[in-house]
Amino acid sequence: ADTSRAEENERADGAVLVLQSCAGAANGVGYGVDRLALADDALRDLYRGCRALILPNVEDFGISAVEAMACGRPVVVFAEGGGAESVIDGETGIAFREPTARALRAAVDSLPALRFNTAALRARAEQFSRARFESRFRTFLDAALAENAAAGAAPTGPPLAMNTNATW
């Protein structure tokens, strides 16, 4: 579903209010962390030190959710977009379906009653690993090229190669 910038800002503002009202620094909840401004070790320490990661906005992929699960932490996500695709509701986190502060608050409040298996969280994150992506992409590409060859189409352009040294 498409959301406007105003709706995204309202949802983020609601998330901040929820977090301020239900936790505070004494309970180890922080918000507004710029993950790109942190060194990898510092980011891992934040994930490992939290009770859960909260992603109230629609994410394209949800890399933060995958990173948190890799560190053994559940994720609270809005039930649209990439975060919702990577999080299994009730198993690796909680997906809330209404884009409201009330729905987010209910999801956060439900966390203490749930038990999340660290190994299951890490296993879910591994499903999005670089090695798995490269393997699935190569399989797809090989199948597409084989199908193209079987149809008698001649290859055009230079041969394809995957740069396995890329750091993306």
C-alpha cells in the first residue's frame, strides 16, 4: 500500500511517543538510531543489548530486521513491506497491522509474554544471507540462460559473470 510522507512521519512520531511512554532509558529502549552512522561492532552491540527492534514504517527490504534477528533479537514490524516479509509473526517477532500508535503499543506490550528462540531467529536471518542470495540468483540465471538456449535464441552481448568480491 502506498503511504504519503505525512503518513510516514505521523507513524514515526507515534512510534517515538509509544517508546517514550512504555520504556525509557532505564529499560534499555532507544530510538532514532542512525544505523549507517555506526560501526558494525557498535551496531551489533546495540542489537544484542536490546529486547527487540521496532520498525514502525514500511521498509523496502528490512535489512535492520534481518540484522537484529541475526543477533538473536525479535522484531516488531508494521505488517507491510520488507520487514513484514522477513519477520514471521509470533515466531521471529510481531507484525502489527494498523498504522497507529495504539497498534504499535499493543505489539510492544505483548513482547514480555512471548518467548523467542534465539536459534530460530538466527536461522531466519540466514535465509537472507549473501551466500544464499548469490546461490539462488545464480540458479535463476542459469535456468533462464538454459531456457533461452533451448528456445534457440543466440546470446547477445558479452558473457555474464558475477562479481563475488562485491561488498554490497
